[in-house]
Amino acid sequence: MGRRRKLLERILSGRSDANIPFEQTRSLLMSLGFSEDIEGDHFIYRKEGVPGRINIQPQAAKCKPYQVRQIRKVLIDYDLRL
């Protein structure tokens, strides 16, 4: 199983929101078709067909837990898969 697929499963499982690697999450979102804009330390992701945006920030090379929960909600609500 690939690294992105494992990360996607970890995010969807909700078991380790405080331990999700930031750079791998960026790569995952890009592979799901999101476009990336960087504004300071905010990384903004948008995708056609998905209203709103995903905003993540690094925290010691990890994603912030509440932002992982927001990513999970978008992935589930719009049935986004690899």
C-alpha cells in the first residue's frame, strides 16, 4: 500500500489527528486534485466542486489536529478518494 493511501486511511480513521505529517498531507491534497496557494504560513487548498477551502499550517512538521478534523470532514462529505 502506498504512502498516500496509508495517510488517507489514518486521516479518515480519526485515531491520530495530532500525529499527521504536514508535508505528506500537502502531497495528499495535491494528488486529490486540490490547488495550493501559500499565504505566509497558511497553505490554502481549493478544488472545483468543493465549496470553501482547506487551510492548514505546520506545527513542528505536523498538521494541527483541528485542521486534520476539517480535512476529514471534507474528504467524507465529498467522497474524495485516491
